[in-house]
Amino acid sequence: MSQSSHECMKHRGRKASWFCPTCDAALCNVCVIEAARAGLRACPYCGDRLKSFDPRKLRRHRQHRAAQAGHGDAAEFFLSASYPFQGRGKWILLVGTVLFLLLDAIYYLPGIRAFKWYAFCGLAGYLLCYMMKIVGESARGEPDPPGWPDLLDIKDDQSLLQVLTCVAVSFSPWLTWLAAETWSPSTGSAPFTDILGWVFLAGGGVYFPMSLLAVCLWGQLSAVGPHMVLPAIARIGPSYLVVSALLIGLLAAFRLLAEYLLGWGIPGHVLLSFTALYCMMLVGRLTGLLYDVYGRRLEWFD
């Protein structure tokens, strides 16, 4: 990319602050149309969402677009496997592994139960706050993992409540079925009820990513409702099911790996903590990419 292309294409001499992924226009803040899109901006030429200008980001964007040309939009999601290692991500993984180890240690810590509960919820809330930050940054087209959230903002952050609400709503049919099976006086489960349980679990896995994205971008717990989530899933179509399958497969693989690593003692716990953070970052990345790639289909802020 030449030095002159760092300038705004409309206002010569002004440094470009944004670029359009659709028409490749480099734009300054003066010629950008501000839109009420959860902090997103719109191109004045084609109306698409702009990304913050950085030659490195533009280069990666063109690489991803070339991959999509050969393999479709889904290529962007498969390329996300390296996301946690981009930019400052390696340091995030190092520090985050320590935080997950603390989370694990607090669980087994002897002492006052109330202290363990507050410490566990506080640290879990901080990690979930970071995951939601990844969702928002990825939705805005940022290619690298963001920095850790400011501790001063955590007390007002609702990430823990948002994630728990999404889990509760998404998996409420499965949780209801599980409770009924647990407290049922019958001695065994019929094959039909077992199949029904798997259907409820799979349905929750499909519903959860879009509910998490909606709550993150709209900033309202009411966005978790079917009136927002189901039409959004329908607008993306089969491609959304591919992303959901990726997320479900990722979490299933982590579950199997966790059972294997727990038998390794302390090294196993370290590897498990690293893997937990890696998976958490990928979940946030894949969820945010749903808007980055398919945002125009969702029509949430048009």
C-alpha cells in the first residue's frame, strides 16, 4: 500500500481514519457519516459499515476477502482459529491463563464459603466482560484481540448478567427437561424423551450465539427475546447454522479435552486454563463476526 493511500481519498492532506471494506475508500473523520449503530460508522459512498484505518488491518481484510472469493463467507470464520494469537493476543493468553488458574484455585480454596462465592463471581464476571468486549470489537471489524477491560468500569458492567440471561433463555427448554427428568419418579427414560433432550440442547446451541450478539450490540437484556433473535437467524439462513455448528463443536471438544487433562495434575490444569481462555476468545470472535460478515442482512440499525 503506497504512502499516498494513507490519505483521505476526498480530502487530500488529511490522514485516513477509516476504510470501507466494500468500495475500499479511505476516509477521514470529516467525511464520515455518523450512524446510530452501536458505535459503528457508515460509508458515505456505499452505505456499508466502516472499519478503523490501519494498513495492517486493510491487508488482512483483503486476504480474508480473497479467501472468501474462493470459499465463501464461511472462510472468515474458519480463519479465526489464529485470532487469539494476533497482536497482543499472546500476552492476553498468558495473563488470562493465570486468571483461569486463579478461578480454578478459588473453587478448591478452603475457607469461608461467602468469600469464595464473591471471588469466583468477580473473576468470572471480569473474564466474561472481556469476552463481550471481543464480541463488540469483532462486530466492528477489528482484526486483533482488544486489551483487558478497565477495572474501574467493571462495577457498572453487566456482562455477567447478560451472559447468564442468554444462557437461561437459550437453554430454558433443555433445563426444564433436565429438571423434569431429574425429579421424575420413573426409574428410567424412554428413548423418545432422550431424543427430545438432545433436540432441546441443540436448539439452545443454535439460539445462544445470536442472543449473545443481540444483547451485546443493543446493550439491552430485552434483545435476548425471540422477536429479535429468530428473525435474525432466519435472515442469515444456513450460513448461521454452520457457525453454530462450529461453536457447538468447539465447546464439545473442550469438554472432552477437559476430562483428559484433569488427570495430568498441575500441568493439566495449566493447559486446561490456557485452552479455556483460547475457547472463550474464539467464542467471542465467532459471535462478533456474525455481525461483521452478515450485518447488512440483519438490518438491526438501518
